[in-house]
Amino acid sequence: MKISLAQIKFRIGNFEYNIAKMIDAVEQAKVNHCDIICFPEMAVCGFPAMDYLLLDAFIDESIKTIEKLCQHAHDIAIVVGAPSRDIHNNTILYNSVYFLANGTIQSVFHKLILSNQDINDESRYFTAGNIWGIIEYQHKMIMLAIGDNAFFTDQNSLLTEDAFHKITGNTNIDLVIHIAASPFTYLRASERLKTAKAITDISKASYYYVNHCNSQGDIIMDGGSFIMNDKGIVIDEFPYFTEVQKHYSSDLVANATSQVTNKKDKIHLIHAALVHGIQDYFNNIGQKKAILGLSGGIDSAVTAVLAIEALGKENIRVLMMPSEFSTQHSIDDAVKLAENLGIHYDIISIEDIYNTYLNNLNPIFGDLPFNVTEENIQARIRAILNMAVSNKFGHILLNTSNKSEAAMGYGTLYGDLCGGLSVLGDVYKTEVYELARYINKNREIIPEHSITKAPSAELRVGQKDSDSLPEYNILDPILYQYLELGKSAKEIIEAGNDELLVKRIFRSINFNEFKRRQTAPILRVSTKSFGHGRRIPVTGNFS
């Protein structure tokens, strides 16, 4: 038997585009004499379709697309994911895997364990199935699985050997075809392989896993499709963030002895994911030009480099907007970076604009002392200028705030929190430094001074981030324990952290939820990003 895996990009709700991509892949598989071609979970309609799934017209179009795809299921079988209606009650919807052959739908199996963690809310749309997908095709027993939690129980534990054999009725499974819509985190690829190895140890079957490789808004999917033989050897792992179609003989898979896996270094993966996320975001909305404010600091520098890698330097424009509080070295660092990158830049001093605001507000403010009010005015002036150029020339404004700042509310609403896409909003400040070093690994692209100087918003004389925030090397591990690991303030304190500091951090996180609700979509690279994967009350006080 010869099997083709199609790790290709799909668009949410663009059924005409999706089926054209699938038909092309089917024809390629036929040319290569494949018996089965496999597409990812929810490939027909795109993932995540979210509340489109509540629209009857959307489901109708998905079903029509499956019917069209059946016309191409001659001399080849097609495994593909799509929503399906219950045959007795069309108000019940399933997340399903279709097996198409001989021009018809041969079998439909439904996802058994629905995912309701983090960004997923499958119970809002789907009903869980109750029958495992096991079919016989060309004298091979095939298990069809859907989603990254396919082999887990309701208690989120991996199936035992006894449970697996009970499911199969002790039938020998020859191969597992696992279709997924698996969002990227820098840990996910390793977790997939670990799960597959456990299942191959139990089943003694070859394992074919196919995933999406495109981003949808803030959600990045990395691909990473792979083939593992019955001995647990990964004979191939597809490139991340890249459309690939490959074909495999089951005999060659079974007899392979060499392991082939991709590099899984954390910062390498985050870098690649962010570039991919920017690129797909712009492609999906039909735009190609971006603008950002370049301050001379590390966040805007890293954002600019990532944007260039994603969109090309000809499509990136930056504004440098110094005030009376900007240091000359920051202006110089920004100019040096722009020249290193070969991008268009403009320098617009905001000093006169700022003073005009103060003069007009003086009758109201009187002799009240300088405080965060005047700082925020500067940030909002810069946002107005960025958006003016954005509107005039059709650029999308990139937000440059990092996750540490977002967590603590260290940003100005309608100021530096402005933008159409947040590039670094799921990257802690300490990781931003790692990204900068990674970018500079072969030569100095980001000026060294931007990396080594004390971070500052430069909104008042001598300002440093550490005036308002704990040092990032102290702050970030505490944020990680809370946001990613779900630890309580009490647990974090008991682990040896200063009680007053931890309580201060939790107060800031809770208080600033209202800001995060109003910021740009954040490219997700961790196991828990801000956005629709983290649902905390705006007025919550729990710590």
C-alpha cells in the first residue's frame, strides 16, 4: 500500500479554494500510484471555523464540498476531516473523519474526546462520537483518529494497552491514520511524537500523522506531519510551517531503520512560528505592507526583523518619533537598525505636538505635577502618527509589546498597545532577548546597544522599566508559573518567592485585564497566550 500525506494550507470558509487544493493533491497522489491520500482534521472548511459552525449554510457548503471530493475518489481513497450532521437529527453536529472511495462516502467516524482546553471550545459546536474508526481497506486494518487528544481518555490520560486492545477487539491494526488541527506551541511537536510512540508500542502499527501548516489570525499551526513505523522509528517529519506533500510505501515504512526528526530548539521554533504567523496573517487578509514605530529598543527591533523576514523589506516602513525625553543613543540605535535592514524610515519629532497638547490642557491641569498622564499623551501621539501613515498608505500597524508588559499592564491603551497584530504579545521579555541573540547569531543585525542597555519607555527623564516593574529575570519566571503552569499565588510564594512581590504581580495582572481585552490579536506560541484561550473576568480578583 502507498499512502500520501498532504500538509497543505486551507482557508476558513473558502470552500472553493480548499477543494481546489485538495483535488490538486489527489491528482499528484494518483500520479505517484498512491492508494490513500490523507488531509488534516477540518480541512474541508478550515480550522478553527468557530461560530461559522453554527450557520446552516456553512455546514451545507461543507457537505457539498465532500460530495464534490467524492467524484475524485476513484482509484484512490481519500481520508479528510470535516463537520458532519447526525443522520437522525440534523441539529447535532460532529467533528468527523470521512473515508471516501469508489466515488462514494464509505465511512464517517466522529471525534470521541472533544477538546475544551485553551483555545478550543468544541463542546460549543460538536457532540462527541462513540465508535472508534476502524476499517478494512485493501486487506489492511486501518484505525482513523481525529485530533491531538484522540488517544486520551476523559480524564486526559493516555489509553492503556488493555483499553486499546478492548477497543480493537484484539484485531491487529496495520496502520493508524491520525488527522489533526494542532495549534503550535514550542512544546507541541515533541508531545505529538511522544504520544505516537506510546501508541505504536501498544498497537505495533505504523503511524501516519497529518496536520495543518497555516496560521489563522492569532492561531499558528506548524504542520510537523510525520510517519512512524511499528518499531517507533520516525522515518520522516515534515518541515514546520511549510506546505508539503509526500508519498510512502507501507513496506518501506515498516522496514526503515533511520530516524529523521526536525530541530526542536525553543527559540528556533518561536522565531519560525512568528515569521510564519505574520506572513499568513497578511496573506489571509489580502495585505502585504506593515508599519511600526521603531524606538531603538529591543522589542521594536525584533518585531521589525521578523516582519522583514515574513513580508520582505520593501513592504516594511518604520517611524521614529523622538520626544524631549528620547536619548540620542536610542535614536542612533533605531537609525542604525533601519539602515542595517535597508528599510524605509521617517523621523517625526513629537515634541511640538506634545507641547501643544500640554498647552491646551493647561487650563484644566493647572499646576498639578507631571505623572503618568503626560507619559500616556506621548504614547498616544505616536499611535496617532503610526495610524495616520497606516491609513494613508495602506499599511497594517504591528504592535511591539511583549508578554511581560501585557501581563503587567505596562502599556498605554490607544497608545503603544495600538495595532492590527501583536507580534511579541506571547513572548516574555527574557525570550525577546533570546530572539535578538538568535537573530544576531551570524552577524550584528540588531545593534548591540539595543540588546545590552536597560529597557526604557523613555517617557520621562531617566526612566527605566525597572522603576515600574520587577527585573524581568525575576518577573518572567513568576508569570510563567501562573500563566502557563496555572500555579496560585500561594503555591508560587511557597516555592520560595517573595510574598509581597508575588501579590503585587497578581494585582497588576488582574487589574489590567481590561487593557488586554482591547489589544490586537496576539500570535500564539506558548501553551497559554492572552486572547481567547485565556478567559478571565475583567473585574476578577482571585489570586
